Amino acid sequence: MRSFLKIFALALTLALSLSIGCSDRGTNSGYIQEVEEGGMLVSPHIYFDELFLQIRNPFQVLGTKGYLPRVAYAPIYGGRGKPVPLLILLPPQGYDEHFYFDHGLMELADELIAKGEIQPMAILTISNDLVFGGYFYAGCSPGGDSSYTYFPNLPDTMTIAGTLHNPGSGDYDLLLGYSLPDYIRRALTFVIDDPSKWGIGGLGMGAYGAFRTVMLHPGVFTSVSAVDSPLDFDGADGNAGFETLFDDVIAEQALGGDLSAFDSSSALPLTQLFIGGSLAFSPHDTMVTLLAQRYMDRPATINSMTRYVITDSTTLVEDVIKADENNFDFHLPFDVSGNAYAPIWEDLWLPNNLENILPNSTLDGVDIWIATSAEAHFGYHEQTTSFISTLTGAGYAVNTLEYSGYDGSPATFDRYVYDLMREMLIFHSESFGE
Amino acid sequence: MSIVRHAATILVIIALFCPGIMAGGYENSGIGTQARGMGGAFRAVVDDWTAAYYNPAGYAFIYDNQLGANSAFLHLRNELIPSYRLDGIYETGVFNDQVNVNKHEIYSNPAGGFLVRLPIYGETVMGLSAFQPFDYNIAWKLYDLPLAYNDSLTLPEDQFVNNFDVVAFQLTLARELVEDKVSFGLGIQVLRADLIFNSVAFRDNPWEDDSPLNVRPFDLITEWNTNDGNGWGFGLKGGLLFNLNEKLNLGVTANLPFDITLSGSSRLEYYMPKITSLLVPGSESGEEILPGTTEYLFAAGGKIVDTADFECDLKLPFSVGAGLAYQVNDKLTVAFDAEYTFWSKYEGLDFVFTNHRGLTGAADTSDIAKEFFIAELPFGDTVLSHHAYPVEWQDAGKVMMGIRYKFNDRLTLLGGGAVDQSPAREATEITPQFVDTGTKYSINGGVLFHHGQWDFGLAGSYTDYPDQTVPDLVDSNEDGLFDSFAGVYSAATYETVLSFQYRF
């Protein structure tokens, strides 16, 4: 009988062991349940000086849109009022402040924060210019300066005056390097006021703008991210980059040897790229007398201007911007045969090439992330890889990502923005530190 | 004794050195407490009603009538750490890089039967039984819609499901061919197959690559489909049992199920992208995307449902087996079995849809939308409305060893083990719906309690699977849908069998 009991106990143990082996392990969950949804800030802002005469922007408005994580909300709105780092994203050519959000930025940020892959951060995007697709987020002095006196009908004590760079394209150097950060510090109190917690990035033309801003304004941002961009105008050998596109623009235009037939249609993005660049780097500004209707219908006349005018008309394109609107003309960096025109290309465009800005700037202390795909348009892959080489050659550490589309879905321009944003957010979050 | 040594040696050699003939797949692990307690090595033992399953010839040497039943309780404790990314990079919403477990379910696998000795042509033993020769049941939740894709909808939890049963209703007839020496048994089966098969698929967005409707993460549209059907078929099971001498038995079996056509209903649910930016009134890109348009279907974030009838051919495999049982003394019996199943015949599942219904509006009238929603996919040189889950399985073997020790008149102890090969030799054949990761090892044990004419049994087994890594997403039949599910799979199976038997 004792043996029987031993055997029975053994069998019972076996049965219990199997029962334990059948314990419930629960249900898998991803991240949906834990998401604290952030909010969206849509806040167009007027930058009077910086965008004073920007083409077809009579109210000097810069489209601005932002993401605010829930944790940064004030407690009365369900948050904890915790200040957060800041990331500014610049859209590519032809896109506005909605670009990144249209590709799922807010939901992606919510997801990554919920999964703990990034720390909560505020993300601000601005609009690129939509008239010609963008001006490389530049504002360079070679393009011309103007001084102005505004509201002349006001009493003398209230006269408003200023000096502008590149009035037609706007002064993004001033805007991104000073005015916008200043506005953020004053108005967006949920952002940590510490350069180590500020980053900037972009795709395409936006990436050029991000690097340009970081290089011209050291100490404002300490992380920069870029994806396939005109980062090296003349390529690795000095004769590539944009120079390989000049013929393509001529072919796209079908000019027949006459630059006056130059067409700025938005259906010609390559053409628009060079119009925007020319208005930024090689404008042929002419005297403008602007009659503006402003407060209480009081006329305001710009009564004083000094303009930079390039006397060489070899590559001058006139009448794209009609005189009755603003009369901003521009000089292309290539002639009607598609050959680089040195006085414009070398003297005005290339000084804005990042590798030429770099020696007079510094990226010390700036975390750098650059992604590129061999399938990128406009030869941006070659320009991007060349700039990576320039940076590494100068001793800077660069985090790089070579990406391609999956089978059947090439990595053309904006198809992978969603995925690239994921990588950018993670990079900046890690750069911000604890 | 030399026969025993030779036979055992042959079986061991088969087991160790011939992986090509070492039954996995959807084969049931077995029925009966006694057989399961002995690791399944029962073809040459076959002295209870479960001989209908293991070797019908055993009925001929059972001299009392029997009535018995059992239920096996199985729990598949599998884990999956997915790495389901397009091109290894691009996220889809699958729960990557985390340990996921299959849905908790302990499913029962009942069986029962009786046998009686009848005075037909001398003496013929006849039995009726019901059991499941093929069985698999697993369910997973592995996916959420990415928030940026659609933050309003959620999928059902039963996302990846394979609930596959084939029940055999078997008439068994057995006779002694040579008195006390050789018997033959034949099982004539009516087979009933039932299948619930759910899957999540990522369908190529039909819009052009440069369309804002077709950028990441809207490039792949999430489809959840569930297919529920059944079918009837026939099967044959035959066996021979040789009493080689007073101590040694040899059993030889063959099992031939015929193909079954499953038919039933399918439900295809499409969780559409929610592209808010394209729906803003007055926005540049949203002007044309108005309710009722085809574009609206692909941007409004709704759920589109198509229901259809389906048919699916089920090609069940032929199998053969052999076993030796040696009665060492009055108390101890040792048994070795080997089984070989021709799983290469099985080609997977191909649900061919007809009689679509449920689509309305633009989903039904627009060619681009309708073709998409009725799952028209390339199939060979044609386009067919279907979903295919093809496999290229290989034949698989299984060897088993068991011991039975009659402790006393009231108690019998059982023990055993098995080595069981997976028919899915290529890692890419492993999917959440079929986690048979490789050659697996089982350890079995059990007890039988005897009380008068009653036997009560309890057996248990644990099966350990090797970890398996599926490295890539593969579209093996080039229909645009991935047939593999990348990730690291690990698995274990627990089984408990309870039984009773009445001898009369």
C-alpha cells in the first residue's frame, strides 16, 4: 500500500507539473494602450523684418506647426508641465509646415514616446516657400541688401526702419538663427532653454537649411540631421553636383537658345530648384517702390532702398516675377547652353556651398546624422555622400544611414519620410541625453 | 533473442542516421493513456481499443470486448520574437523585438471507441471509434495598426489562427490470418475536416508609387482575413501484427487518407489608411478626395469588408509505420516504433474565393478598388481571387520508445520518449500558424489504475522544440504577399491525457 501511495504521489506531482506548464501567459500588446497623445500647435507667425519683401508674402507670415508631447502640457490640461527638448524640422522643396505631419509625425512621435524609444520632445516645423519651392533657407548678403523706412505717414517718432538681406527670398539666416529661436524662448515656455536640448533637421532643401543654420549660428543647436540634400553643390570632384543638372534644366525648359522664355511652372521642380536658388544666391533686384495697404487703410510707402544689382546680363532671367508684382529678377548659374557661368556659379553660388562655409564655421560639439539613398532625386545622393566625406575628412563624427526601398517600392523622394523621421527622432533624442 | 537485437538495432540506426526518414506536421501526437505514456511506441503492443489508431490488427488478439475513451489536453507554449520589417528596416506594426506568446488555450482532443468479437467468418473483431488523426490549434495576436497609419481602428485579437482538425470515424475489422501468429486489421474511415484559418496580410497599395495615397506607411494596406470551413473525405488504415515468438511482436501499419475539399465562408477585412492631411477641406491635395470616391476609400481610414465563399483542397499525407514490442518478463514490456509520413504531398492552403458580397459604393464599382478588395492576386499565369499559403514540406519521420511495467494487479507504470522530425525543413516554412521548428524531443510518462473491469489512466508528456530563426520575409509564390514571418521562434508542448476503459 505504501508503494501504491508513492506512485500515486508521483502521478499527482506529474499532473500538477503539467498544470503549471499550462499557466496563462496573458495577451501580447504593442503600444496602443499606453499612448498619451500629444497635441498639435498651429501657429503662423509674422516675421516682419525677415520676410519683409518676400515674393507673394505680403503679410510676412511664416507657416508654423508644432507637436507638443502630453507630458509638457500644463497639469490643468492633463500634463505634468515638464519642459522638453526641441527639434525643428525644415521641409524640402515645395512643401509647407504640414509636410512632416502629413507623413505621420505626430502619431509617430506618440508611438515612439509610448514605446520609450525617444524622450518626449517638442517638434516645430515651418513652411518652405511655396511660390518657387524654396530659397534654400538662405539670406545671403551677396544677394543684395536694402534699407527701408516704413509707415512714412506716421509721426517721425514712430518711424520704423531696418535693413534687409535678400528681400525677395527673405532672410532665413536671420530667421532660423536668431528670430525663431528668440521667439521660441519667449513664447514656448515648455521648451528647455538649453542648446544641448535643441536640434534641427530636414530633408532635401530642408537638410541644407538645417546644416547652414547650424554652421552659421554655432551654439544654437547641438544636433543636426539631414536626408538626401544639396549638401555639396559642385560634388566630390568640383565638377559634379548641381553642375550635372544644368543640361537637364535646359532640356526641361526647351528654351531654344532664349533665356527670356524661361518658365517657372511648378510642374518643373528641377527648374524651380534653380529659380529658388538664383533668387537666394544671385538675385538681380531692381528698385522697388511698394505701396502697401496697412493699418486702418493708411498707405505705407517704402521710400528708400539700396539694391545690389548684377550688371552682367548673360544669364539674367527677367519677367518671371512680373514688374507689377515685385520685379525681382535673377541670374542663373548656367548659360543657355547649360554650361556653368563662372561669375554667377563660382562667385555667388559656391560661396554658399556648405564645404565653403565650413572653414569659417565650426560643428564642434554638434551631433550629426545623415541619411542617403542611391535612389534619391536630383543627384542628391552624390552630393550627400560627398559632404559626408568632407565632414569626416575635417574630423567630424558623422552617423550615417544608407537606405533603400524594399523590393518593389523604390526609395524615391518622399515615400520613406515616415521611416526616416523615425530614425531622425531617435537620433535627436539620443543626442539630447538624459 | 537475436531477432530482437537485430530489429532494435535496425530501428536505432534508422533513428540516428537517417534523418530523412526520422511524424510532425499536423499529425496528432496520439491517443490513449497507455500509448501516450509509452511515447507512442504502441504498434506492436496494441492491446486496448486505441489499436484502431495505432494498428487495427491488434484487435484480432484482444479477447474481451472493450469500451474506452480518453481526452488529451494540449497546451502549445510557443514564443515568437518577430523581426517583421520590410527589407529588414521598415516597420509594419508587428510587435517586433519583443517576446510574444500564443493565445492561452488548453484545447481538448477527445477520442473514444469500442470493440466486440463477432462470430463472422469464424471470429472477426469489429470496432467503431472516433479520433483525430490530424490536429493543430494555435492563435496569436502579433500586430497593431501603426498610429500614423490609422489611429482609429483595431484588429481582432485572433489575428493569426490555425485551428485544424480532422476527425476519423472508423469502422475497424480484424482477423487472425495465422492463429496466434499473424493478424490483419483494416480501418475504414469517414473523415471530417474542420478549419479556421486567420491571417494578417499586408497588401500592396494599388495606387501609383508617386501618389500621396501610396507613401509610407500607407504603402501596404492591412488585411485581416478569416476562413471557416469544413469538408468530408475517406481514409483507410491497415495493419499487420506478427507474434514472432512468445515475447516479441512486430507491427506494421499504413495510413491512407484521401484528399478533402474544404468549403466555407471567408471574411476579408481591410483596415484602410487614415490620411487626414488629404481629407482637410480646401487643402491642395484634398480637393478631389471627397466621400464616395475611390480615393476616399484609401484615405478615410474606414474598414472595408468583403465576404465570400471559398474552397480549398486539403492534401493529407500517406504514412507507414512499424513497431517492435518485447516482453522482457511478466511485468516489463519494451517497445520501439518508427513512423514515416509523406508530408511532401501537402502543398499548404489555397483559399479560392467565389460569390463575393458585401462591397458597396466605390468599393464595388471602381475597378481598381474592387480588384483590390476581392483579393485578386497573380496565380501562375493568371489572376485569381484567392489567398495562398503555400508550403514545400518534406517527408518526415518519427521514432518512439516506450516501456510498460506492471507494478501489481492494480497499477501499471508507463514511460517513453520520441524523436519527431518537422516536415518544415526550411526555416521560412515556419509561420505563426505552424510552429514546428525542427526535430523535437518528447518525454512521456503515465500510470494506469486497474479496478475490476475498469482501467483509469493518466499520462503526460513534454515536448521540447529547438529554437528556430526565420531570417527573411519571403514571397515564395510571388503573389505579392509574404509567405514567411521573420522572427525567432521557440516552442514547447505540454500534454495531459485522461482515460477510462471498460472490459466486458
